[in-house]
Amino acid sequence: MRSPQAVLSRGPSAVGAASSFLKPLSPAILSPSISPLSPSSTPLSRNAEGRRLASTNAGNTDWVTWLKRNASSSMSSPGKALLFAGLGSYPHTPSSPTASSLKVWDEASDALLSPDATIGYETRGMSDAGLKQVHGWMRGWVEGRSLEELMKRPDVTAAFILTSSLAILASAKEKDGTPTLLPEGTTHLVGHGFIGTLTALVAAGRLDLATGVRLARIYTSLPPQPPRSHPRAHLTTVLSARHFHSLSSPSFFVPPPPSSSDSTDDPFPPVSTESACDEMSESSSTPLKRRRAMQLILDEIHSLQRDWEKDTSANQEWASAGIINSSKVLVVSGTHHAVLQVIERLQHLNLANPVMDVHMPCPYHTKLMTHAIPKFQDVLERCTFRRPTAGSPIILDPMTTHPIADSLSTALIPHLTAQLRWHKTLYRLYSSPIPEVSKFITVGKGAKGLGIMLRGETRKRPPGAGVITIEEMGVPVDERTSRAMGKFKKQQQLENAGGSGGAKGKL
């Protein structure tokens, strides 16, 4: 058996091999701050014989991660990420039209009124929409209507949300003279839900505008329940978690996540010691290893689901946390009675308060939409999706939180039944994207709520993290100034436990 000294003596060979591997690299790749020739570098530890000892610090031995990080920061400048609104946001009101934006409105309006046998799109129901069906009619759809009124025709409103974002990009392209719809330096696109993702695909050239607005209408026209079944009411409600919850109300202890779990895959990363007293984190008196209020909320919903599953009848109640918008805001969808049960349970435990009900056409992001998968998949398989070209931006899938799959007809199906993980998608985007992102741009007034949520989440970043700016596109400068104080007030209301302001986050 080898002595411990003999085993340790093999350490320098590993370090030496790595050092010889790094020496040929150019100065652009090899950071001077850790170069072995740098006088400011930290001396390596040595044993009694003067030999260098291998470090056990993972940050020093993970060479692949180190090279990726330094190569990306040295070879390219930080990029921009565009955020697109989804269904449930108050749509952007068009202003200051340009020739390019009017062309977008004309094309989208004509597409909604034209059948397309290729994907099975029919115009049935468009004649009674109360519209002035003239060239470019859809541009005036929002004017004079409240969100509640707009959601009575979600099929037209969804197509409007998509078109308004693209019209804003078209106007910016005309004014700035850029070669594509996307601003120069755009590296990432991410949309909220199916409508937001569809907008990103059209903006990136992966799908034509006419098919995009038709798909938006098809998605919002799907039946909310299986055919020939007893009609049942469904409900979608926005809830705000009490993020200052001390975990003292429940009469039980919730254990921490298993230590073997991957921290990078945790949608609610543990609070760092430095940020434990921050206004956006839990109370400083809360043990950091205990789960947060949002995780307690999800546990309670899962507990109710186990009770509902015991009922095997056709009238089974069901509700899910269909959307996790942030560490404080979630959206619950399901049968009317089940959603009310969730609200009652969470209020009783002092975990969350209801903020607002949203009139959605279907209980999306729950298993109640399983019946619609065959029909919707057939429609998607008939669509012509283009493959990304060289230099195309990365489109993140808010369902998987990773770049969207090449097979778009398959990647878009989960928007019916799977959970929308917006919180984790943004976390991946502002924490460690490749390439790095330093600027987020929300497109249109409909997406401003996404910017509010993003500002709240980025405050939790550790000290010394890179600067991130959040800007708005398509919103007049004078309007931004006039509502500056109002936006601050809404953000404060969102951060309060049970607040009712900016929590009108996008669905």
C-alpha cells in the first residue's frame, strides 16, 4: 500500500499537466489575474519538500467552466435579451405609426380574415366580433376596451398582442435602419407563455406572421373541456405569496431539499448570507435551510391534488400552479371549486392572498387540457417552421427554461398542460447565460409587468454581480416620465405580502 506521502506526491503532476495545457493559450484567453507569471497571483501551497499541492477548490480545478467563462467574456461583448408579453397582459396601445408598422398591421389583419386549409384555420366566428373589418382593422382593437372586455374575445386579443410587439420592432427597424426586426446586439429572445413564445419565433424569422396570428387564434379557441362532456366552470387566479412569512404559522416543519439536489436546477435558490436581511428576501430570523413561502404553497397544492385524485369520477376537481411568475407571484388554474379550495387553504395558513382573477378561455398549464393535445399537435405539424440561421438569437423555452428545441411542433405542445416556469427562465437568463446578457428590453406596454418582476428578482443577485439594465421599447418617453412614480408604487405593492399592484403580471 502506498504511503500518504506517495499519494500526495502525485498532486503536482496533475497541476503541472494543467499548467502545461494552459501555457500555449493566447493572452486574450488566459486572464492576467490568474496567470502563473502575474506578480499579483496567489502563491501555490507547497509541502515540506517544496512541491506544489493540488488545490481542492472546485473553482480552481473546473478548467472547462473557467475557459468558457473567460473565453465568452474576452471574445464577445454582453448582449441584449428581448421580453415579449403573453396572454393576460393588457395589450399595448399603438401610437406613432410608421409605414413599416402599418404594413405589419395590414398583413396580420388580412390573415385573421383569410382561411388557411394547410393548417386547418377557419374564419368561423370572425363575422360577429363587432369589428370594422377594413384594411388594418386590428390596429384599433384595444381602443376603448377594458382588459375584461378584451378577454371576452381572447382569440382576437391574442393575435393583437403578437402583432403589436412585431409592429413595434418594425417601427424601430425603420427608424434605426437595422437589417432585421431585432435591435443590433440581440442575443436572446424569451416570451411569456405560448403567445409570447410565438411572438419570439416570428420576430426571429422562424415562422411567418400570417401563420403566427392564426396559431394564436387557434390556441385561444381550443375547447376548455373534452367533447360531449358535462360543461364545467374553470377559474384562473393570480396569487401573491407572503414572502416575509416566518414559517411559524404552519404546525409542521418542512424539511430542506435533499443535499444531493442540483442547486443550479433549484427554481428558488437559497438565500445567501449577504442578502438574508435584504428587503426582497425572507426575514433575517428565518433559518436559511428551511423552505420559502412559495415552496410551502406548492406543497399545499400538491396535498390537495392527492385528495382530488382519490375521486375517479368524471367530475373530478383539479387545480394546479400553472404559472410561477416570480418568487412571490403564481397563477393557479383549474376547476372553479378546486381553485377556491386552494385560495381558502393558503389564506388559512397565511401563505398567500388572491390578487385578481383573469378571464382565460381555457385552464391552460394543467392536465385539464390533455384532451386538446391531439388536435393542437395536428395543427402544429402542418405548420412550416424554419430552422435557425447562423447568428440567430437564442430563443428560450419558458416551459423547459432552456433553448427551445429544433422540433418546434413538439416543443410547443407543453404550453397546454405543463407548468410555465417564467421565474426560473429569467433566473437562468440573468445569472449565467452564454453569451452574457447585460440589457433586458421589454417590448411594448403589455410587457412592462415583466420588467417589474425582473427588477425585483435581480435585486437578489450577490454583491459584485455585473450591471443589468432594463429598458422599454415602444413606449413614448413622455409617458414613461409621467408614470414613473406610479410604476414605483405598483412595484412596492407587489413586494408587500398580499399586495395587489404590479402583480397583474403576464400570463
